[in-house]
Amino acid sequence: MAVAALASCSGGGSGEGTKEPEGLTAAEACGGFAKDAASTAALKAVLGGDRFEDNYSKPDKALDRLRDDAAAPWADSYRPQPVTYCGLLPAEGGPKNLKIEVGAVGKGPYLGPKLAPKVTSYTSGLEAFTSSSLGSVYFSCRLKAPAHEIVVETTIWGPAGVPDTDLAQRTRLITLANAAARQVSAELGCEDDGLATGVPSPTANPTS
């Protein structure tokens, strides 16, 4: 009887039945920027799993840099170094990875004529566009005085090797970049950022 009871408590001796899944959920990763349904689905599809490992995320440093840039005068030609706001890997391993950087930039427009035919543009912030591997969302942010208005660029790098014709991947990346931009804006206390809620709407289809 004692042996049977011991086996029952230990799950047959393997212990696997009570093992907690490794890694972070979408609601836990990078401060939970991807906790809404659309962003969670996009993150899982991009990294190919539902658990994630942090990869050198520095959200506090990224936000402090933006606050410093908003408080200090700088010329339009000055471009502060962006900081990795969120870096993620699939918990089960593999070559896929995701990186989101934020940084203050000068005045736009940001989408040049050579790049425009290769990306899809979206309605969010000042400008938003992405290919199947790289995208950006730009939004204006005014902090409390004496800080001045800045433009924040949120750049996302998705896994390499995704075909440029994969328009679904573009939607996933812009959804995640926009979600991160919204979280950054909220953390900073930006006003009237113009960022879309949920999945941004496309405004132009790629011609390449």
C-alpha cells in the first residue's frame, strides 16, 4: 500500500505530469506588449511556438533614452542610437528570433521612393510599413514640459528566410510593432500618438 501511494503522489515516478512549461507566455514576454489576442496570435506564428525566452531586452534603458532625448535639444540631423526594447527567442530553441528597437528620429517622411514598392503601408501613427522581415512604426510623442515633442521609431526584425511574398507575415510583424509602439507610448505618457488599436489597416499593396 505504501508503494502504491508513493507511486500515485509522484505521477508514476517520472514527475513529468506536474512539470511546468518552460519559458514566458505572450502575456509575460517584454512586459506583456503582445497580450491581446491579435498580438498573441502574431507572436506565436512568427516564432513558431507559445513559449518564449528573453533575448537581451532592455525596456527600461530604451524608455530612459527616449525621455532623455525628449528633454534635451538636438538638431534634426542628430539620430540617437536605438535601444532593443524587446528581444525574443522560441523557448524550444531553433533559429527563429524577433527584435524590436525604439529610438527618437528626426522629421519624416521616412518611406523613400525606392523602398515604397517593396513594402506594405499601414494606417497607424505618422507612418507604418513593413516587408516580410523588417518593419517600422513612427509616432509623435509629447511629454510634459519642459520636454519637447519627439518622433519615436519602433523597428521590428522578424526571422530571416521568410519569402517577401508572404503578406500574412507582414501583417503579423506590423501588428507586433504597433503593439510595442502602443506600450512604449503608454509608458512614456504620450498624447495623441495616432497609433491604431489591434491590427493596423493596410493602405497600399506591394508591387514587387
